[in-house]
Amino acid sequence: MSVPGYEISSDAAKIDVEVVYRFLNEESYWSPGIPRDIVEKAIKNSLCFGIYSEGSQVGFARIVTDKATFALVADVFVLEGHRGKGLSKWLMREVMEHADLKGLRRLLLLTSDAHALYAQFGFTEIGNPWRFMEVLRSDIYTKPA
């Protein structure tokens, strides 16, 4: 699958950090106020995918993984002017088919609004949520230093 006029790449050198930072900081519901240096560090230490149109980045997905057993899908987005074209489905297909991610025992993600998208790729609600624990510091980017 592909979408005419777009390309997807996992080449880290192509990631436009400013586009990713601006979206995560200003438009996402999951990381408002995130500092740019944290975004840069997260990108550097993850397997990242970008969607590009005419040389500009219009979408993103970040995968935290050991490339052997586990991955966490994070920071998935398509910029507003490019939504409704099947780009998120194509992006997720590329993620799921990537050589470093095929055959992993567990992939996780968190979403508040895209359950139907991720279900198409085999994601389901956690069947045993009592086994999962977390430390959540939801105000870490917005509380005074």
C-alpha cells in the first residue's frame, strides 16, 4: 500500500524534530508542554518513522523497542491537513512490517481515540490489566521547576 504524493521512511536523519516537537508540545493530548530536549532525546533513542510530502514531514510514529521481544508504539500522528487519506493505516502497516519489529512477543500502545485504527493491526484491550503497573507523572512537563 502507498498513498500517491507521500513516502514513509525510517531514516532517522530525515526526521524534522521541529515538526515533531511542535505537534507533541502544542497539539497532542498526551504530551502538552513537553520540552524540546526531551523530544530530541526520545527520537534519538527510538526507532522512528516519518511520513513526507514534497520534502516536508507530515506524520510520525516512534517505537521504543529492544528489537528482540518488546516494543511500545508511541507519538503517532498525522498533521491535520493530511488526515483522511489513509496515511495512518499505511504508517502502521510499515511499522508492523519493519524487520526490527516483526516477530516480537509483545507490542503495546496507549490511545484515547484511535482504537479502531490499531485494532486493524491486531491490537486489543489488555486482557489482564492487573498485571500492568505504572508510575505516571502527568504534570512533569507543566509543573514549575
